[in-house]
Amino acid sequence: MKRTTRTKAAKVVFATAAIAGILAGVGVAAASAASAASAGPASYSTEAFRETIRPWDSITIPALSCPTGYLENQDYSPGRIVPKGVEILEPDAIGVTISEVKSTLVTDWRNTPHYPVTGTTPHGGHSTATNWDPFASKELIIRLHCTTDLDKAFMDPSPYH
């Protein structure tokens, strides 16, 4: 009888140790997932448009959008008429104007409505680029700076929703 009691006790100890090991593994996985989630919202940049513009030519810039998230609330092209979060890269001979944005309705945890800007649109405003160099073609690159953090997003200054 003593042998059976010891065998049962050993099985209980082994089972308890096995369950503890499994739960510890789950705890590590849960901690890793929590750590990844607490890393915070992502901010990133992406090339949204590239075109070579001939001398004295003007083009319409198409609609541009962040793949995920919203445009950042930071001026990346000071002195230009473009929304915050839009960076214009060119050799100083191209005039660029982007005056219309598109936004989406988002409510926060207090149920407060916000209209973060998701991109630009050529409809309803000017979205053009002109190469003022009369002799050489110039390359225009437009980079969008995006974020998934609503607190860092550029809000639509005039949402007509």
C-alpha cells in the first residue's frame, strides 16, 4: 500500500509540475504579446509619388494616402502649401500645391469625434506640381509621414461631414 500511495503522490507532483510549466509558457507568450502591444503606435514614412516633370510642364498630383493610419501633425515642407505630414523632395525648381485632404471620422474612448487626415485628394482643390526650369526635366518625390497614434495625427482643419 505504501508503494501505491507514493506512486499516486509522485503522479500528482509530476502533473502539478507539468501544469505549472505549461502555464509558465503561456505566461511568457502573453507577456511577449503584451510587450509588443505596449511598444506603442507606429510612425513611419512612405514614398507615395514620384514623377519626372518636363521643362515648363505642370502635372496633377493624384490622391495620396497612408497605407495605414493618418498623416502626422508635423510640417515636413515649410513654406509650401501642402498638408502636415507631406514631405516634398525636389531640386528647388518645382512649385507644388496640395490644398485638399481627405479624413475619416474616429471616436475616442470618451466618444469624442475626431477627423484625422488619411491622405490628400486632387478633387475640390489644387493638387499640382509645375517645373519652372525652362531647360531641364526635374524629378519630384512626395513622401508621406504617417502614424497610427491618434494623438499624433493631423486633424482636418475644416471637416465638412
